[in-house]
Amino acid sequence: MKIVIIGSGYVGLVAGACFAEMGHIITCVDNNPAKIESLRKGIMPIYEPGLDALVTGNMAAGRLSFTEDLGEALKGADAAFIAVGTPPRPTDGHADMKYVYAVARAIAEKASDDLVVVDKSTVPVGTGDEVERILRAAGRPFRFSVVSNPEFLREGVAIDDFMRPDRVVIGSEDAWSRNVVSRIYGVEQLKDAPILHTSRRSAELLKYAANAFLAMKITFINEIADLCEAVGGDVRDVAHGIGLDSRIGEKFLNAGPGYGGSCFPKDTLAISKTARDYRVELRTVETVIQVNDNRKRAMALRVVDACNGNVRDKTIAVLGLAFKADTDDMRDSPAIPVIQALQDFGAHIRAYDPEAMENAKSIFTQVHFCRDSYEAAEGADAVVILTEWKQFKSLDLAKLRSIVQAPLLVDLRNIFTEKDAAKAGFDYWGIGSKNSGAPALSQALAAE
Ligand code: NAD
Ligand code: UGA
């Protein structure tokens, strides 16, 4: 089928390349000329494992192309997917819909035949109705129908998530559009993926509910980690033990510095704002947002505690800047508030990330960016791990120990154990075990 994807970012580009791989003819559109120019040369605007080969392979096979010209792309298309950003509006935190509505107006103007418009961006309930109203208000002599088809991929494993999804959700209001989108996903490669048909509004809400639930799960385990530190348990054992219950599940129970990224923070905020517009209070979600926000500065305080209560004029080596491993995405990364807080407290920061350095350079001031982990550790009073990159897991801790000024390892992703660290001569502060935080109450009581 002939499909147009509007917005060639993390979602649009991955969706375009994967649909092409499934045999569809894809045109990816973006209004950023530099992005289109480099994509045509096979240069990826983002770091996503495997994307490079998928894009260039499908371009060579004639199934994937890139353009700024929406009108040309829409000629003969069966469907147009909207995959532009829906960031939080700076004034009030509601999802900023200006990019989605601009695309709807552009489609209304440039379409040259009947068209199914599929919203893949994460959007508040009722957006599909508004997009349909915009399309119809243009008074063009074509049929338009709008479908909600939310995307559940994770950055870093985006291709696998897209090609082997847990489910495909198609929220539609008529048989024509439902059939078109069902045919797009009804390909051999996706034969095992359950397809869930819902109303358009249910599909829109379901996406936010999924992200809010996952954010809640992470926040829950982070709070249990705090309790483990206080009582002398180990959050890794607790997470494993509760996760073995199939009603809970083991995934997304890794305690850390708080969730970040371009989705959970903005989507939890957006669903809570939508709810209040409908006079419903999502108090669990509102609490999750607050607990997660507070956690990031608390992580900086943990580094201060580990440094005997003072980081003024101390050198802190930060390993990992991206919001998670296997991406260069810095949007809402926990590294941002943690580093800024450490700088507020007077620390000098040396930092390294395998992929996110370029994006990080436009965010931070006064950070010394290094070529690798060992260079970052030179003269450091503490090494802080903020992203769980695989290459950090295989660091030579003994070598690192010989480079640092003081042997202190603050591991905010629990990629090492206290034993690994101790063997190399490091004092270890992890997350959610009795050695992680301030002296445990149980230790204090024992000492009495
Ligand atoms: P992004 O910022 O990486 O990409 C958006 C792209 O749209 C940019 O390249 C931008 O230039 C382009 N664009 C903006 N206005 C345009 C217009 N009028 N015409 C053509 N192109 C235009 O965003 P993203 O991370 O891909 O997210 C897109 C949507 O998908 C968001 O709603 C997000 O919540 C949702 N989502 C993202 C992920 C993820 O992992 N990033 C996963 C699931 C869902
Ligand atoms: C998330 C969802 O997982 C996707 O299903 C969804 O499509 C996407 O948001 C979206 O809507 O954009 P993503 O943001 O790429 O995907 O990354 P995640 O793997 O979910 O991680 C989000 C944050 O939670 C990261 O900061 C990560 O470090 C943190 N996290 C994740 C934890 O702290 N612990 C965990 O156990 C899992």
C-alpha cells in the first residue's frame, strides 16, 4: 500500500522504515529541510540501533523516500500518518497540539483524493474529532476519515518493538478507515500481533493510560528502594520477588534516578491535565509526577551525602547523559536536573556519554565533556553513573580506581554490585540497598 508519514522523528522515521520493510511504499515527509537532505544521503538524524541499515536498505529497494513536498507525497496515497511532536505547552503543561493541527490543515489543503488520516502522535482524547473537523471544514471534494493508531515503541529498541509489538491498537469510527489501517498491519511479518479495534477516543486514552501506568510502576519501585535503604533490604531482590507474580510482572521494576525521556514526563502531565478538564482527578498520576520530579534533585543530594556532605569545588565524573541507554535523546533526561543541582552545590562536572554528547552540549554550561569514561574519571572525587549503557557495565573498575582522586562510586542505575566495587577498592553507593543512603535506622537502632 502507498503510505505517507508526516514527521520524520523517532516515531515517524522508525514507522516509515519498518512499514517499508513490510513491503509498503513509504514517503516520509518533514518540514525540516536539513533533516530531509541528510536522510536522502542516508545520514540518520537520531541514534537508534539498526535504523541506519533499515532506512538505507529500503531506500535502495525503492520502497522508502523522503520529501518536504506534502502535496506530491499525498498523490495516490491510501493513508497519511501524523507523527509530529506533542510536547508540553510551556505555559500550562497541556499537550501542545499546534504541530498536529498544522499538519491537519496542510493535509486538508494538499490532499488530491479520498484519504484515511491516521494519528500516530500521542494526543489528548478528542484530538481525532478536531482533526476530522479541520479536514471537513476545508470543503474539499474528498472523503476524509481519521483513525487513532497510537505507538508503543521504546527508544533504543524501537525497531524490534515496531516489528514485534505486544499489540496494535486501531481506534476508528467507520468501516472504510478501519479496513485500510487493518490492511496496513495485516502483513505477514505482523501475523502474531494481536490487533485491538476500539473507538477512536478509547485508543487515544489507552495510550496515555499505558504510559501513566508504566511511570507509576517505576515510581512505586523507586519508593520501595528508598524504604529498602531505610530498613536494610535490597530492592533488586524485592523487585525480583514481586515481579515473579504474573499479575505484577518483572519488567519496569528497575529502581533508578527517576523516569525521564520525551514521553513519560509529558504524557503523565497531559493525562492529568485532560482529566481535570473533565472534572476528574487522577490523584495517583498527579502524585507520581510529583514524586518523580522530587527524586531527581534528591539523587544529587545523595551524591552530596556520599561526598561527606559537601561537593563545593569537588570534581564529579558523570557517566551517562541520555535518559536511558541506546539512545542519544536528552529530552527530560534525569541527568539534566542532577547535573544542574550538583553545579548549584558548587561541583565541577566532567561528563561522558557514548551517543548523547552532541545533544548534551546544547543543554549544559560549564560541563567538561570527555572522550571516554576513563578521561571523565581523571581527578574525580566521585564517579556517578546516570545511564545504564552496556559499555559502562564492562568498565575496568580497577583501572578506574587508579585514575580517580577519591574512590567513590555512586551508581544510580545499579549496574554494579557493592562486591564488584569493593574488589576494585571503591566505596559504593547504589540504589535501594542498605549501603546506599544515609545510615539505616536499623543500624542506628542496633548501635543503641
Ligand atoms: P520528534 O520531535 O522526534 O519528531 C517530530 C518530527 O516532526 C520532527 O522531525 C519535526 O521536524 C517534524 N514536524 C513538525 N511539524 C511538522 C510539519 N508541519 N510537517 C512535517 N513535519 C513536521 O518526535 P517523536 O519523538 O517522534 O514523537 C512524535 C509523537 O509520537 C509524539 O506525540 C510522541 O509522544 C509520540 N511517541 C513517541 C515515542 C518515542 O519513543 N519518541 C514513542 C511513542 C509515541
Ligand atoms: C516509553 C514507553 O516504554 C513506550 O512504550 C512508549 O511508546 C514511549 O514511552 C512513548 O510513548 O514515547 P521510552 O520513553 O522510549 O518509552 O523509554 P522507556 O524504556 O519506557 O524508559 C522511560 C524512562 O523510564 C527512562 O528514563 C528509563 O530509564 C526509566 N525506567 C524504565 C526506569 O527507571 N526503570 C525501569 O524499570 C524502566
